[in-house]
Amino acid sequence: MPFVFIAGFIVGAGLYHINKEANGESPPTN
């Protein structure tokens, strides 16, 4: 389903952006 793929991509990009902002634009250190 293209819609599911697009929705997943948007959610993933959003979480990635939130994670970067939370880390102060620094690479995550897991």
C-alpha cells in the first residue's frame, strides 16, 4: 500500500527530526 509506505516515511522522518532536535543536532550515541 503506497499510503502506508508514505505514512511510515513521514512518521520516520518526523521521529528522526525530533531525535536530532532533542540531541542538539548531534549524532545519537547509542
